[in-house]
Amino acid sequence: MSAYFSTLSDALKEAGIFQPCLLLDRDRLDSNIALVKGRLDPGLAVRLVDKSLACLPLLAHIGKALGTNHVMTFHPPISEAVLKTFPDADLLYGKPMPVDAARAALVKADADWSRVCWLIDSDERLAEYDALAAELDIELRIAFEIDVGLHRGGFADPETLSRALSALHAHKWLHCEGVMAYEAHAPLIPGLFGGPTKALAKASAQATAFVACLGADQRRILNIGGSKTALLHHGGVANEVSMGSAFVLPSDFDTSGLEGFQPAAFIATPMLKVVEPMLPGPPAVTRALQAIGRFPRKGCYLYGGKWMAEPVFPQGMTTSGLLGLSSNQQFMGLPADAPARPGDYAFLRPTQSEAVLQQFGSIAVFAGGKVTDRWPALPMA
């Protein structure tokens, strides 16, 4: 591990990067892409999740490698950027948008929103989107959110979906393209209640019952799964799965469904100071806490901090509950024998990729032992 991070450190110095940055290991990314290609059920397409890969060159790189132009989108400004950059992209909303948000995007009309499929989670939203389409005199593509056990919303059972589909005859402005199911709960089900395998099978069976309600011309999008479960689906009714975070593997995605994948994204930041830490107040308090192992005898202050990330290098680096987190100079405890010096790089592994990839403006791309490029991340707003 130390040799790997030493190589990353040398590459950052050679590239002249001496401030906090998001570093993407493109070689590891390509290895993860290859695992997806090798393990994905041949009957399934991949829909890339833009919120988890919020960088247009990153989306382009993965999309080209997998031969997919399908994108799951979540935020109109990002949707607009994707539509403008990829003229053949097909977008599906992964959460229902407030109808006024949809109206604002459609009225602005800075992109081809006809390539967007909007998500409908209730009869009320169905009526709202029909009224919007009539108001703007346009046809809208829709998909129905269905609940297959996560209980986060959407149509609760096939009967309620059937009634909504029947109501479409009165909503002439709306065209149903399919359904979206999400079963992020499945990997978390304890063995006492059947475990992940049983939960995943149950979710697939529920999705099959929902799909049976659809007409032959309403099955273009039969979406299920996310990064943690996409590669576990085989032979079900779905024709596509959504994946995003798996390609860079933040720590929240260390699951059995992604065995063999490697972390490909790190926050790298210089150490400003390496210190023998002292708490404010009487020195005896610090010495007592160090004696019982509650406070480190060596530490450092990072350039920046308070990220959604966990320390991975130097090995044994930890946060301190006594000094807390800081977005300016975050203190980190170090093992007493850690060979750290001011100016050395510390590395943290993001717990998630959404939002984190966007926090540094651009992404430093590492490949073949060097930083080869800077990919602009999409803005947060």
C-alpha cells in the first residue's frame, strides 16, 4: 500500500499539485469497467448515474467503454449539461422532480428535453405532469417509480400501478416508457430475515408483477438495481441496471456484489504541520490521555479537511474526537513511528462519490504512473 501511495505522491509533485485535490486512478477505473463487462448479465444494459459520476469526461470515458448512452439523472443543471454534451444520450430521472422544477427546465429549453423520461411516483404527480404537458403543448415521456421493498415511495403494488396506467387514456400528453425499481435495501437485510439473496429475489419477483401490468409499448425502460446489486441480477424481467459509484468504489460500496473492484478515487492533500500534539489546557491532561491511548503522541494538520472521506495513508492515520474536524486545518493522529514530514501527502478515501467528486473543481487523472489530465467536474449548483 505504501508503494502505491508513494507513486501517487510523486505524480502529484511532478504535476505541480500542492493543494487538496480529487485524484482519479484511471487504470483502476478501467479495471473496474472490465469487471462490469465481464459480470453483467448479457440481457442487461447499463444506465450511468450522473450524480455519482458528475464529470462529463468521466461519463464519456465509461460510456464509451461500455457502449452505453443511457444516463440516470437527478438534478436539472446536470441533466442540461449531459444533454448538451451527449447528443444521443437517453436520460431517465432517478427521482421525481417537483412539477415546477420540470416546468422551469422545459420553458428554458436550452437543451433537447425530449430525450428525458420523467419519473412519476403518485397519481397526484401524474395529474400534475399531464397538466404541465397540456400547458406547454408538448408530449412528455414518463416512467413509473415502483416500490419493491425499499419503501422510499412510488407505487406500492401492481394494482395501484394498473389504475394509474388506466388513467393514462385520459392523459393524452403523457407516454409511459416503463418502470424504475430500486432495491438498495437488499444487501442490508440480516440473515434472520432471509438475508440479501432472498431480499433480492423477492424484489425481482415484485418487479415482475409490476411489469406484467404494462402494455407491449410501455416496456422500453425496465430499470432495476444500483451499484451494489446491479451485477447480482440474472435472468429477471429488467432490461437495464443503473451503476455509478461502483466504477470508483467509495468505501460505502465495499459489498459482496462488488468483490474484486478497487478504489479508484482519493482525496489527496498536503500535510501542513507534523507535531507532537497538545490539547488546550494543562499539559498533564494531554499526557494522561496519551498514557491511556485516548490521544495520539504524534499528529499532523492537513491542508483542508472535513470531507466525506476516511483516512487511508499514512497507514494508521486517524481523526481525533477530542480535537474534532476542521475544513481549514484538520488534525489527524499518526502512529508514533509514521515517517511523515510537512509537505508529504495524506490520502483519504471518499465514503461516497456523489458530491465529493465535485468539491475540488476538477479531477486529477492518474494513469501509467503520471497525472495525465485534469477533468472538470460539474458544478454543484
